[in-house]
Amino acid sequence: MKEREQLQKTLKPHWVWAIAFGSAIGWGAFVLPVDWMGMAGPLGVIIGFMIGAVLMIIIGVSYGFLVEKLPVSGGEFAYAYYGLGRYHAFFCGWFLTLGYASIVALNASAIALLGKFVLPQVIEQGYMYDIAGWHVYAGEIVVACLSLIVFAFLNTRGAGLSGLAQFVFCVCLIVGVVILTIAMIVHPSSSFSNLTPVFKPGIGAFSSIIAIVAIAPWAFVGFDNIPQAAEEFDFSPKKSFKIIVIALLCAGLTYGLTIIATGVGQSWSSAVAEQNVWGTGTIVENTYGTVGVLLLSFALLMGIFTGLNGFYLSTSRLLLAMGRARILPEPFSRLHPKYKTPHIGILFTLGMTLVAPFFGRQALMWVVDMASIGVTIAYFYSCFVAYRLFKWSDSSPQAAVGKSKSVVAPFRKFMSLLGVICSAGFFLLLVVPGSPGFLATPSLIALAVWVVLGAIFFLAKLKNYRAIPKEDLDHYILGDFADSKDNTDEGKDMPAAAITAALSDKAVSED
């Protein structure tokens, strides 16, 4: 059994909050408000996102418990292994890797999109080709690739540096959003009457809200970066749930402010009809000119930076955990000799995402839309594992002292069950034809390709992966927490065929 290198405990609570909040608020909050209002109307978007935040908090109950119980890198990958065995861990980790990495790539492409609007004469240089109707320029490729390289370097230099940078970016983002919203509201040409009709005509309030709730897993993805960084907390993991709740509420409020800031400046229905490349940018420019665009661009840039930084951190920690488990080659489990960061995972993420700018933004959006499936699957695994670990009653000695303890146990069990239902509901919204969040055909094709690649990779690794003794895997993945008596596997792993079967205790069998 080889030594398991430990990450340094350098992340402070407010830095971890910034990782969660900043990762949830990316480019979409500033680029897509007009598109969202076209889907649901202003009030439909705001209510939908607030409901989404509440549903994410319900899911966050399970995350808070699991982070406290297993503060190790890998997050959902480690939880799936702990509760259901190595094969489910592979399945969860495979989809989550794509989800995280694609968000890194998308944030880099958002910098190029911002450049196309603010400095088109610089970015739109060296026309190369078209992909899915998107003009690809050498200028945007250079900008996107440079941003990926810079944040890879930042993350390699240590979690403390990237955590501090994340917090600074988040403070700047919040200040920018607040100033922008106030400025748009007080301008003489602005009016709250521009927010009417508050729901999208023709589909009703309920359908409008559900259309936004369906994209909540994508809109709030980032709070789950907290478990990926848990091994590096310099504080008690018991604070995790509180940090998750604060981050999600801040994210929901920020989405609401950007909708209001956009909607009061121009009738949202006319903005949708105009189909501008950047609806929010056009409205702010018409209101405040260059100064307004610069303020909006500053806030947007901070949102992009937080997304790049946060998901570099989470992707590299997930790859570290998969390297420890020998799903990926052993070098992924090594840390930088000086900075003690998972530098191989960071460089691998950089290599994967450097290819993305060459495919154009539209093609990349298909992959990102499909990646929502991976995030939803990770939510499901975490909630399901927490549900199996929670008890309907607390028979501990503390429970006999007062009623509060006996109330907490069934409440947590019920909340984890709600998390399972919410996660399954999000999944169905993405895959059931006719649902508001149903994936487009190109996204489904991308999903099928990733599933096939995963099956090939799994079969190629199966013999070696199965041969690793469970005691070794416990040590590599769970570290000091491998000896917990609550491990529901009890030395067993789910068979590979059970990945697509119902998750039940009876499905557990010997390796």
C-alpha cells in the first residue's frame, strides 16, 4: 500500500464561501438574463431561481452531512464509493469530471464573447472557420487559451493563493452587481413597467417558473465545489452546511438583481425580439453608454474569473481522488513537491480545455448542456448515500436527554429523501421529451458519445480496478476516515451491472 499524500489545510471559511458562491455565479448571470426572460418573464425567472435555491439547499443538507463525515477530496466520487462501492464511484466520477471540465472551458469562451462585444476589432481578428453558425477567430482562441493558462498557473501555486483570489473576485463581483442594479433603477429612462408582463404570455405562471427551475442544477452548480475542497479546510467541516446555505442564498439574490437591472432598462419583450448578441450589454449601453458597459463588463469578468478559478480547483481535486483510486494513472495522485497542489490534474484539465476554443461557442454549449446530466447524477448519489446513512430515529444516549436530538434524526432523513426526489426530478426534466429542460439533439448526441467512451474506459480498466483490495481503496480514497463503522458496503462493492440497475441494499454483492 503506497503512501497517500495529504493536501495542505489552508482554506479559510470565507474563502470556501467564495468558492461556492463564485462558482455558482458565472457568466450566465450577466449574459443570459434576456434569454431567461424570454423563457419565463422577469418574475418567472426570479421565482424560479429562488425555488431552485431552496431545492439546492435541500440537497445541501446531504452535502453538509457528508462533508462533515468525509472531509476528503473527491466529493461525490468519495461519497458514492463510501456508500455504494467502487463501480458506482467510477460512474459518478466519470460524469462529474466532464461536467466540471466543460464549465472551465465555457468560462474561458465567455471571456472571448465579452471581448467580441467590448473590443470586436481586437477579438475578431484572423477569421478561421464556422462551426454550427459560430464564426471562429484566431483572436478569440488566443484570449480563451491565455485565460486557461493563467488560472492553471494560479491554481498550481497553492490553494491558499487561489482561495484568497476567489474571495477578492467575489467581493468585486458583488460590489459591481449592486452598483449596476442601483444605477439602472434610478436612471430617468428606466421603469418597472418594463418588467411587464411578469410571466411569459401564452404559457402561464406555473410553466414559466418550472422552465427556470429545470435549469437550477446548472445555474447553481458550484456549491458542490465545497466537498471537493474539504480536505483543505483549516476549520471544522461542521460549518459546511451553513456555508452552503449562505452561498446559495447569495447566488439566488444575485440572479434576481441581474434580472431587475436588465429588465428595468427596456421592455423585456422587445429586448427578446431584437435578438442581440448580448441583450444585457445592449440595454446597459443604451442607458449609460461606455461607462455602463465597462461596469457591467467588470462584474461579468469577475464572474468568469470565479468560475474559472473555482472549477479548476474542483476538477483537479476530483481527478486527484480518481488517481488515488487508480481509476486514472498513478501520477494523478501525486502533489506538487513545493506547493502541494494536484498539479497533474490541473495540467490535465488545462490540456482538455485548451481544445475547446477551437470548436466554437455553440458546439461547446452542447457539451455543457449535456454536462448538466453529470451534475444531477452527482446530486442524486450524494443524497442517496446520505439517506442510507441517516436514521429515522436517534437511539444514542444524547437523544434520551431531550427531544431535540430525536427530532433532528428523522428531519435529516426526510430532507435527504427530498434531495433524492429533487435530484431525480431534475434528471427527468433533462431527459424526458417535452419537458421544459429537455436536452437538444446535439446535446443528447454528446451525452451518448460520453457514455460510450466511459463504457470503453471502464471495461479497459475493470480487471485492474477490481483487483485492488478494498482495504487499499479505503485508504486511498477515504484516508483517515476509512475505518468508520458506518461504511454501508462492509467490505463489498456493487457489481458493474448494477450501475444501471435500481439502487438497493439487495443489489450489493461480493467483489
